[in-house]
Amino acid sequence: MDRKALIIGASGQIGSELVATLRGRIGNQNVVASDIKEPDNGSELLNGPFEVLDVMNGELLKAIVEKHQITEVYLLAALLSATAEKKPMFAWQLNMDGLFNVLNLAKEGSLKKVFWPSSIAVFGPSSPKYLTPQVTVMEPTTVYGISKLAGERWCEYYHKQYGVDVRSIRYPGLISTKSLPGGGTTDYAVDIFYKAKKGEEFTCFLSEETALPMMFMDDAINATLNLMEADKSCLTIHSSYNVASLSFSPRQLTEAIRHIIPNFVVHYKPDFRQAIADTWPASIDDTVARKDWGWKAEYGLQKMVKEMLEKISV
């Protein structure tokens, strides 16, 4: 059977780029983009099939899967960390009900594979701060982190009990030239480039020494598709894989930008997101992903900074 993919949450930071890349690999008509509302005219999402879908509507999801003969789903719809703290009950409902709707379709045999993203938010203040291992203490303190940890356990359960082929990555903060962030604690690392390129000052909502794991979007998309295309027999993790790429603080990112824009000015005014960041790792150990499916990041800090400043539109 040919691959037919459904990407849920296609208008988001990851989804918009994943749609384009996957359509390039398996064909425009074989990748169905979906989101809760229709994209604007001229959107690249409309270069192939598009469906309006609320992932909490299980019946509509099933109908779309059947209509397009979908074989794999990428479930990217979620409320991110900072936004979820403002709407905790809705965040829990969206993040969990959507996952169950997709897992149950896979359990029934409607899907061959599922991709569901987890996050470094599953870790907490009791987790090792540096080179956080694949298996460790996980006591998240945010709604987003709690929902992602619960999701990981359900993914593993569905794999063990029902044979569902579900694959997952614990994404770090993601940095993209094409799409704006959507309410996460690492958003500063995208916003800062727009201010720098405009020649404006930037006020950072994290303290200057708050190091967090990050990843350039090209690496994130490659990691996602490489994991989905890996031989199932090689995979030893059915909850979610650690992946690592960059790890830097706002100060280190500012210094890297100043190599190109020497007079760039940054102020620091930590807000409620600082308390979230303080519970997260500073760096990640991804030995298992490297061993199981050959994961390796391509972007270092200066390479990423150079590409961001060259390619973003302001």
C-alpha cells in the first residue's frame, strides 16, 4: 500500500514545514494537511489536499482517514507550555483527547503508523539537569509537561497491549526561519532574530544564563521523518526518544548574533516563563536515538544563527 499521510495541526510551527517536506518526499496528493480552520488563500498548505479538522472530533477524524485511505498520522495539534498554563483544563482535554482518538484508530487497524510529539517538558526539577538521560526521574510541573508524560505512557501502553506502531520524539525548543512560535517557553529564541534583523532592541523573558535544549527546524523535521522511516525492529523506545542538538542560554545566543550584528542590544526581564524554564533540562543525552535509528543533528549554534538572519522575513 502506498503511504498516505494526515498531518493534524498543519498550520503550526512544525506542521507547516513538515507538510512541505513530506509532500516533497511522497507527493502532494499523498499528504493531507488539516487544522481547525481553513488556511489563508495562497497558503502552501493548499498545494495539496486540506481538511478542516478538530482532532477532538473522533468521528470526523475517522471519516477523513477513511476518505483519503490514510496509512500514517502525524498528530501535532496541542496547546504549548506557556499558553497551557493559562488554560489548563482545555490544554489537558486537547492534548489528551486528540491522542486517544488517533491511538484508537490505530488500535482498530485503520492506521499503520502514528507520530506523536512529546517534549522536554516531561522532565522536572528532580530530573538530572545536564545530559538528561533517556530513562530518568520525570516529575513535570506544568500542564503541558503532565499531558506529555501521560501521553508517553499511553503510547507505550497501546504499543504493548495492542501492537500500535506509535513513534515519538521529545522535542526541545524549536527555531524556524519560516514560522512564528505558538506560545512556548523557548519562544524568545525565535523572536530575538526578528528584533535583531529589524535593528531593534530585544527584551528577553528569561534570564541571561538560562540554558535550554534547542533545535533548528530542519533538524527537527529530519529527525521526525527519519524516525518514521526507520525499521520497526530497530526501535527500542515506544514512549518517546530523547533527541539533542543545540543547548544555549540567551546570553550565548545574543553573543552569536553579535558576531553578525555587533550593536544588537538585549535586555532581560524574566516573567512567569522563567519558573517553567527553571524546571527543564539544560542539555539532553540522546545516545539511544543515535544507536537505534542513527539520529545526528546537522546544525550548530553559529550555523543556525547565520541561516536565521539570512532567511527570515521582517
